[in-house]
Amino acid sequence: MARAPFELAGVKVMPGHRIQIDVPVARLYTHAPLHIPVEVVHGRQPGPILLVCGGIHGDEINSVEIVRRLLRSKQIQGLRGTLVAVPIVNVFGFMQHTRYLPDRRDLNRCFPGSESGSLGGRVAALFREQIVDHATHIIDLHTGAIHRTNLPQIRAQLSPGSETERMANAFGAPVILNAELREGSLRHYAQNRGIPVLTYEAGEALRFDEWAITPGVRGVLRVMRRLGMLTGEHRRRLPPAAELANGSSWARAPIDGILRPKVRLGARVAKGEVLGKVADPFGNAEEAVISMADGIVIGMSRLPLANEGEALFHIARFDEIEEAENAVEGFHSSLEPPPDSLF
């Protein structure tokens, strides 16, 4: 029996075909139409409906590049199931190089949205109704905020033996955070509907970070293989098993001043260790930023200017710190120039 067509935003995609769809989202005040770009790859054989989306925050361009390379990968030929790829969800923010919508709302705090609500609520409702509600599985791609960078990591609500846990382990990031759901986020909405969802965090806003993009593409492909959407064997050596963090916290600036970091992203640190120093421009006042726990630096500020209380170093805590350190080191050593097929 032939597989049924896949329908999205009123467009039918036949089995074995791929189509780009422009989902109308709004009209600018210039009267020019604005669309959310979507590409659907509808396999001939049945399988999961995987949504891979980037750019919910408009300045997170690493996620956009991950989706582009995924769609160019030869590995998705002969796909089982359906891939729904959305490189840019927040097209408003992407055009303006900003995280937010024009009304300064965070789209990832607006779900499930409302057709009669704020701009953020309306965009969230449209994206949910037209795209998200079709999915059986979701990978949501993010980066750090402006002037902050993240070590490649998976954030998910995990329970032993769950589909979400299996997806998280398959992705191959060095660190997994069993992260609480934030109300209004896409992950909160999807998880409460029983849709397994991963959030991938890596790199910095408004910057292309190859060490964040390449693992992102490979991770999505690994998850697709785990879900039975791809055939054939793994072409590359798998990275070391990811380590599950049992919590995380931020080390903050003790005073206003200029930050001089003493550790790098991915470094193992000890409780009481000096992570950096903050000093005034004259050097008359200087205080150390101290780690409050043993752990791995999974995020840090890229901006040398710091205000008192500002989050500077994100430290993840682990029961087995040496295994976590090995996972991070193994992850970095496994990174090779990506094959031409990914570009």
C-alpha cells in the first residue's frame, strides 16, 4: 500500500519527494509578505516525522547553518519517514540580527501562543498549528546568547528508558543536562504533549562556530539513524559517551570591571578555583571569580566588560567528573574537517 502524502500549510508532498514551502506569517508595515521557510522531505517508507528547527532566536545563526548542511547531506537520500526542516523560525529577529521579535518578546517564551495575542503569541500559535503539531519528534537548535558561548550540549527532560533519553544519548554531544522545562518554550509545549524533544546548545550568537556546527549536523544525523530514518552504517567513529550533568550554576562577577578569564570553555575546574579576575580600568580594585563547585565549564561570557552580579562562567556538575572531562576531551579530538557533502 502506497504511503499517503504529507500535508503542511495546505501543500501536499508526495512520497519520495521534497518540497520547499513558504508558510505565510505576517505582512511588514511596508505591506511586503513575510514567510517562515520550510523544507519537507517525505520518504517513500513510513517512519517518524522529525522536526528540526533553528532560529527561534533570530541571532542564533549556527542553527540556520546546521539545517542548511543537513538538507545538503547525501545521507538523507532514501529517508524513511518525514523530515520537516525549518532553518529560521523567528524571521523577524533574523532580519534585524536580534534574538527577539519587534515587540521585544522572546518567541521561545510564547508557546503555545494565541491567534489573538501579542505578536509573539501569534507567531508561536502559527508555528505550532502549521508545523509543530505534525511532528512525532523534535530537535530544536540553539546557541548561547549575545556575547556568550556554549560548549556543545544537549538539554532535555530525561527519564530512564524514555525516547527522549535515547535520542539524547544518540546525538553525541559531550554533555547532557537534565534541564527543567521553561514555561512558554517550545520544549515545554512539545514535552507536555508527549513529543520527545531535544534542545541542542552550542556556540555564540551572530557567529559561525565550526566546532558547534559540524557536531550539530552529525548529531542530528545520528538521531535520525537511531530513529530508523536512515539506512546504512555509521561512516565515522562515534564520539565518547556523553556524560549526564546532575546540575549547573553560574559564577558571577563580584564587582564591576574588566574580566580577564583564566580558564577556557570545556575546562575542568575545582571548587574554589579562580576562573578569572575582574578589575577596574586602573587596577586599583580587583577581585577573583571563584568556582563554587567541581565541574566543567559549559558556557562563558565573551565580553570582557562585566557588571556586578553578571553571569560569567556556567559550571556543570557531575557525579563522575573524570568521565566528564574525558568525554569533553574525546569530543574535541574527534572533530575533523567536515566532508564536502556537508557544505
